[in-house]
Amino acid sequence: MAKQKQLQNATSEHAIVHSPSVLQKTKEIWFADGETYAKSGQYEQALAAFKCVLLLDPNNADAYVNKGTMLYYLRDYQEALIDFEQALRLQPQCGPAFYGKGCIFYQMGLRKKAFAAFEQAVYSDPTIALFHVNKGFLLWTFRQYSDA
């Protein structure tokens, strides 16, 4: 049953991205659709929407971050890393892209790389508490309590 659902979702995503209807919406509408799908846990549909944004605007760093995040939720870590890297090429101080890389590295068991990515996220945008929390958590796991 799970395989059938995956096939339906993949077919749905393919239909959205390769449909002439991609041009019937603006990149802003596709982006909003992607956010709505993501908030409701429909990650495949959100991924398809963010791909449509990128078809219309291939230099949209936020769309690459969101696409990478959907791939992360779908546990496609290698593809997600590619999208986070592309976001950083477009916007070198993109805190959410560094954060996404940190989350992936942590899931892969690469704690030092995760820490470095979270540290870059904090440096890029020190106003986002979540970046600090994850950096502090890793310091705690490294038993560097005074730095956490």
C-alpha cells in the first residue's frame, strides 16, 4: 500500500511539473502553494510546487531552500544537500540553507560537519533562535557545556 501511495505521489508530482498549467500560475502562487502543502505534511506536492517555482525563476534561493527541506523530510539527503548548496551559491549568507545542511549532516551521523553548518547558520543570521538551539545541542553532545 505504501508503494502505491509513493507511485501516486510521484505521478502527481510529475504531472504538475511537466504540465502546461505550470505557466498558468505565477512563481509567487506556486511558492504559496508549496508552503501550504508543506504545512499540511504533503511533502511530495510541496516539492512539486517548489520545482515549478524554479522552472519559472531558476535563481530563487528561497525555493531551493524549501525544495531542499522537502527532500530532507522525504529523506533524500543527497538531493537536499545539492539544493542547499545551490541556495548558498545564489545567496552566500543564507542561514536556512546552512541550517538545512546541518540537519542533514546530523542525520548522517556527521556531528562535526553538522556543528560547522549550524555555526555558519548562526553567523549568517544570529536572530534565529533555532540556529542557536541546534548549535548548543551539539556543543552539549560534545560535552562543551560552558560553550553551549
